[in-house]
Amino acid sequence: MPVPGMPSLPVADKLPSESDLVRWAGKAGSPTSSGAIAPPSSTVPGIAGGQVLSTSPLSATGAPASVAGPGFGIAPLLASADMPQSANHDLSSELAARAMDTYEDARQTVAPISFPGSNSPMKMALSCGVISVDDDRQVLLDEYEKLLNPRTRLVSAAQVSNALGTVLPTQAIVAAAHRYGARVLVNGAQSVSHLRTDVQALDCDFFVFIGHKVFGPTGIGAVYGKPDALAEAPPWQGGGNMIVDVTFEETIYHGPPARFEAGTGNIADAVGLAATLDYVEAIGRENITRHERDLLIYATHGLKSIPGLRLIGTAKEKASVLSFVLGGFKTEEVGAALNREGIAVRSGHHCAQPSLRRFGVEMTVRPSLALYNNAEDVDALLAALRRLKSPGA
């Protein structure tokens, strides 16, 4: 339902068909009954933000921890369970060939969707300084460059902060590191579900992300690497399908990505991840970004109106993550109170203590808004916080 002052939110006009969702396994199935995007009028029952609510509807606002997937990545997993089991690199049988085909089909899907600008999916494989930020959590690029010198070998930067939602100036970070000859790894775990990323434009040497934070299966992700960067990297595990020849004197490895994928691959989850990314592309990342941006503006305005609430991290460029503390309450008390009302958030240090301590806090409450949230979810959050702050009001 429309909310006064809330901009209209886009609704995807193209959702994948059932056959699209399970085409990897070649078997029909059905998406969840709640629908795919759960566009502006749905809530998502289930698990989010580490909290399980089995007795009340759940307004899921815990996306950076592990997004509540509507289930489109699960259909291929269930369908693949009916496929005869076989190692994906043993091509001695038709069953193994089918396993290899589905695994490589998944690679072909993940690469261009997640790594636009990458010429080939075959690029996928596999004294410390800290970048300073200002009071809004915006990166101080001049201070960052002072950390660099010709001995710097690797710079690692998150594209989006999981604790505060800040979108970092990744392209500038990469360019500065390259001026000193350093490699750059960009962590896209928090960005892939919110933003479209072009690795060629970023010019990063490595880009990584994980499936469960883009509505997909757990235990699966992807690594993009430039060919020369991958060529310099030694294998990190030993196992089948990674070697050309072995003698007692030497071992000759395959080129990327096989040299980094020892043993039988995680076939089912790779297939599920590919189906998930197809789903996200069908909705359109630009639609998702616009939808989440509108919700972020609306939620930020509402949270600022609550007495005693302090937002942590207010950078101009943000993903739809809000981190706050509420005067007079411990973060776990706020999280528990919201949980009792069926609202899932994350409370704690978010594995980002240095970032939080920069703002004088040890922990925050972190609601996170994703494509399945809507203005009614935000209103429920705001109402619950007001009730907590003023009981009986």
C-alpha cells in the first residue's frame, strides 16, 4: 500500500519462468509460493540475520549477514539431487559428462553476469596499514595513499562495508595501489546483491564474492582474477583434475581455473548459484538498486526521527544498510525486542570492530534492506523502535 512521502518503487516486469529456474538440471519445478521478488507488498517468512522465527511473520532486514532467498536457487539443487551422482571431472561416462556440462554451464552463467568486462570465465579461479575514514565513514584517499610505497604488495578493500553500508571509492583505491605496483583484491560480498560491477572498469586484479549474500546457496562463491595475476599464484590445494602430469621429480599443473579447483567440484551449489544470478538479472540490478535506494532514503528519514537513536555511518554513497545505537538500550536488547515482533535484524559487532570503534561504539543494530523488502517493513521497524523507546505510548 502507498505510504505518504514514500517514492513509488519499481516492480520487476520480467520474472523467470519455472523452466528458467531449473533449466540446469533439466527438470521442472516451481519457485516459492511467496513469489520471487516479493515486490512491495510481501514479507519473507523464514530465516534471516541469524534469527529463526517460526511462529510469526518475519520482516527480514538482515541481508549483509545472509540474505533471505525466496528459493529460486533451491529448485536446481533439489532437481540435481535426482541426477545420478558423478565426479564432475571424470569424463569416462555419460553421467560424468553430464555433471561436467552442468558445472561448466554454471561457470558460463556466473562469469558474464557477475564479472562484466571479463573476457572469459576461465579467468575465474582463485606490515599492514588501515585506510582512514572521516566522521561520515567516507574514505580519506589522501591518507590512504600515504600508506602505499614500492614495498606494498597487496591492497584488499571491500566494495561495500558490511557494518555501515558505505560504498567505497574502489576505482580510486585500485588506481592508487597500481601506481605503486601493488595487486588489489576487491571483496564484493556485500556489493553483488546491490550494485552492478564491471571488473574491467575497476581494473582490480582479483574480485571475490559469496553466493549466500546474493540470494544463493551457502558454501559457494567465485573468484575473478586477471590472467597474469592468476599465473603468479601457486595452487593452494592438491587433488584431482588440477594436474597435467606428476613424476617423482616434478608436478605440472593445469592452467587456471582448473589448477585452483582440486577434486570434485561443488556441482549442486554451482548450479544453484547460476540459477540465482539468472534470477537477479531477470529482475535487473538497476531496478534492485533503485528500489533499495528509495527504501534507504525512507528508512533513514524515519530513524532520524526517533529520540535517542544515533545512526552510525552516514556516507553519501551507501548501500541499503543502516547501523545504529539506541540510547538507554544495549544492542542485544534492541535486537531481541525487534525479534519478538517478527523483525529480523543483526545486532553485534558484525566482525568489524575496528570500523565501529572509529565511531566510539563496540556494537550496533543493523537493519538491512533488500529487494524483497518494502515500505511497510520499514514502518513496522520504526513503530517497534518507538514502542521500545516509549512503552505504553
